[in-house]
Amino acid sequence: MSVTTLKRIALFTMVLNYVGALIPGMPVVFQWLGKLSAPLFFYCMAWSLEKTSDKKAYFKRLYIASVSLAAFNLLMSIVAQKTGLVTAVTTNVFATLFASAFLVDVIEYANRHPKRKLRIWCTYLFYQVAIAGVWAGLYEVVEVPYAVLNFGSAVLGSALTCEGALMYVLMGVLFYFTKEDKSKKRMVLGYLGIFLVFFMNSAFGLWGRIFSLVGHDVLVALMEIMTGLVLWGASFRPMFDLSHMFHNDFQWMMIFALPLVLACNGRLGYSKKKRKREKLSPQFRKYFYYVFYPAHVYVLWFIGAVLIK
């Protein structure tokens, strides 16, 4: 299976996910299938980062897409508030893809400069934790609107306050550095580790148990942000909760994306003959996903929040 085919599967499951999430009355199975999309897109990002002829241009596209969508989300949240709409769009996977790709670049840069590695890592970690700390304080104490904070996070390139937070960012890094392994053992073990975190939270309320041990509101908010639970929610559940796993928190279903990832051969899947036959320009293929992702989300949001409200 080529990277292009995998990307199309990711696109299809992403649409199902947002149909299920944004349009009332849709079958929950749409969101189950939708949880395959993020891992597939992160795996495709890993190959795109590897094969691109201009990494700076690739980073620039992701960053511009991230900040632009965050700005539009902020604008639409104001419109939603003024018009009395209950919901507003907060999703921005571009920010997470950028943060993941940037962390890959930091790792490679640090490896190329072993004498400066400690300073590079200290600078990066301090920068990211500082952003998350300020974010948590503004969110919990000052009660700054979520869309405003998301815009700031996108501008600053935060890896801890983006959609999916640390787990998603690490997923992209894992895929990048293990995608060419013949045995795929490191990839499988790393992916299972990330899956286990989501599974434990979904089934047992892992983060809720941890947060219950932390008394300070700002520290709890910081932990929520770094684990992505501002979006997904953290709850304390005393025992295995099967109903919650299938009706509220489906993130653990990302495990079913692993066979598709392992089936990918890493090839782009575009020969010269196929390009001529499809008559699609390179620019169209390059920018299609950057346009389609926010466009389809807002179309579905409009249908669900305005037309079917």
C-alpha cells in the first residue's frame, strides 16, 4: 500500500469522524472509524517529511496552515458566541503536525551537534513547558477563552497545548524514526505504549485518578493540557467502564490503524503515467489536504450547529 493510498483512507475516516462528531444523530460507529485517521495522517506526515525536497517550505506550509486555522477558529468562536450558538470549532491538527515535525527537526539538529545537545534540549523543553504553564494559568485562573489560547499556542508552535498534545506529537516522532525499520518492532512497541495510555484512560479513568492526587487547580490544568484532556476530558471511574469506552472516549480505537500503517510500503504511489492520466497538477495534490480539512469541518459544523440546531 502506498502513502497516497493510506492518505486517502485517512481522509475518508476523518470525514466519517467529523460527520459523527458534528452532525446530531449520526451513528457512533462513524467516530469509532474516525479514530483511525489521526495515526494514519501522522504516518503520512513522517514520510512526507522524509521525502520532501524542501523541508523549510514544508514547515512553512504546516505553520501557516496551523496559524490560519487557529485565527479562523477564533473568529468563528466570537461569531458563535454573538449569535448564541452553543458549539464552536476548536480542532486544529495542523498545529499538532507542525509540533511533531518540528520536534523531529530538533532531535536531528541535536544529534548533528553532540557538544550542544544538552543546551538544545534544555532550551526546547523550557520553552515548551513555559508555554504550557502560562496556558494553564490563563485557562484556569484568568479564564481566557479557549480559542484565544489555541491561537497563541499555534503562533508559538506549542507541542504541549496543541490538539492531542504530547501523545500525538510523540506518535509522529515515533513514526518518523521507525518507519524504515525492517522488523517494525520499535514502531509496534512504541505505538502499543501510546495506545495503552489512551486505553487506560478510557477504561479506568487513568488521568482522573492521577489528577485526584493533585490538589492545585493550575497544576491539574497543566496536566490536562499536556495529556490532551482539555479536549477529551478526564474522569475518575472506580472500575473498568465498557460503556464509557464505546460511547464517550473512543481514542483507544486508534489501535486498529496499526495494521494499515504496517501495510504501507513508504512509496508515494505517483508514477509519471498516473500523473498524466489523472491530470492533476502537483500544486493541487500539495495543497488539497490543507484546504479540504478545514473546509469540510466547517461545512459539517454549519450543518450540525446551524441548519439542524
